[in-house]
Amino acid sequence: MQDQKTRRAALQAAGLAAIAPLGLGLGSRRAKAQDKLAPAMVMYQATPKDGQKCSGCLHFQAPNACAIVSGDISPEGWCAVWAAKPA
């Protein structure tokens, strides 16, 4: 009887160890997809700076979003992670 309990416990532990990375991987992907920077973290402003504006940025998603900054983003805005769209 003791042998069965030990074997069962070992099999259960092995099963949990085998599937644990799968669960962690799914959670990580979900979290990364939702993570965006706060506008204040990137010095976002609703006006252009030195001729650079969000509508000309690689990260801008029309009509008013950004791939890496959260919240409503003005096409006329600017932030420190501005990157020119490829020509």
C-alpha cells in the first residue's frame, strides 16, 4: 500500500512538472501582449516636436493608438520613442 502511494505521488509530481512550463508560457504571452508604456513614461505630448509627430511614427496605429504607448494618441502628438516610418 505504501508503495502505491509513493508511486502515485511521484507520477503526480512528474505530471505537474511536465505541464508547468506550458501554463507559464501562455501567461507570459498574454501579459506581454497587454503591456504598454504610460504616456508620462515616454514624455508624450499632444503636439509635434522638431517636425516629428505620431502620424509619421513607425509605432502609430491610426486613427489614435500606438503599438507601445497606452491611451488615446493624437496623430499630431510626439513622444521619446518616436521612430520614423520606413521610406
